[in-house]
Amino acid sequence: MKQCMRLLVASMAIILWGWLPYSWAASIYVCEDRDGGKRFTNTPDSASCRVFRNKRSTPFPSSSRYTKKKWESFGASRYDSQIVYYGKRYNVDPSLIKAVIRTESSFNRYAVSKRGAQGLMQLMPGTAQDLNIIDPFNPSQNIEGGTRYLRSLLDTFDGDLPLTLAAYNAGPSLVKRVNRIPKIPETVRYVNKVLAYYKGYKGRGTMKPLQRSMINMRGMITIQ
């Protein structure tokens, strides 16, 4: 029994150690309201606020009978209604959301990365918890949470799309620190890939574009 407990403690220590660098330097916080709801802000304003955890993830389709191309073909327009709905709700261009989904998971709702990111927009378990997502493999919940987080990054980086995408992939703390796209091959490829898909979707005119507006109250950027 003691040996099992030691192994459990050691395992938890390793997991927490992997989270620490991101938690210490993060620049986005999640705060809990009196009614139990959660909101995102770059300026913590109460004792309930805590660092929003985010990890860089590498898209990695889960094992199934579907290949990457089959998932792309199967999901190319399957989630358009949800993408447009949440794009309108959070004022994010649906073409951008779709480009992120294609890059992250190739429309595979069951995709799991090597680091454990899950679902269409590849949310880490801790991130999904902060976003109040019960089932990350549920397309509607995943798209809602991923779009809400994307909105917060757009506001944090003043609408700079390349920096926003870099932050979605590598984490906002690193991008804010270097104030440019980090020289990480994976992140550079990721940004270029999303931008290429985004341009393609906008060019086809299949997704209704939305104009961006910033939620700014006395210098505080808050997403609810």
C-alpha cells in the first residue's frame, strides 16, 4: 500500500511539474462569479481569479478506421451551423474557427494529441475544465469553448491574427514575452497553415464573415 501511495504521489508531482512553467507566466485568468459562472480576463479583479492553463498541443488523430483525408471530407461542412452560431455569439469570423478546427483535428471530433488535447479544437483537459466543458468530444461544447478562448486571445493581442494563432498553439505567455511568433518550427508551421486555410475559406465565401469588436471596460478585456 505504501509503495502504491509513493508511486501515486510521484506521478502527481510529474504532472504538476509539467504544468508549472505555463501557470507561472500565463497572462489570461479565469474568474468565478457569485452565481458560479466563469469569465476570462487579462486583469484579475477578485480573489476567485486564477491562472488559465494552456498548453501547446500537436494535432494527432485518434486511432480509427478513418484516415485524416476521410475525416476532412466527412467533416468539411458537418459543423458549419455550430461554427457560424458560436462565431456570431463571440464575434469571431467563422472562417477562422473552421481553419483552426481543420488544422487542429482535421474535423475529427475524437482526435487526441500526444499531449492529451482533445476534440475538434484540441483543448487540454485543464483548459476544458476552466471553460466549463463537460464533454470535450461533444462538437458543440468543444467549438463553443475553443471559440470563446480564441476570442479572448484576439482581444489580448489587439486583433493581431498571427500572434493570436501563435498563442493558441504555443501559449499566450510565451508570445507576449517575445512579442512575435516564437521561433518554434511547429508554431511557425501552425500559424502558416491556419492562415492558408482561413484565406481559402474566406475566398470561397462559404462561411459568413463577422466584423471584430473589442470588449474593453476601463482597460480590462473580459470575455463571458
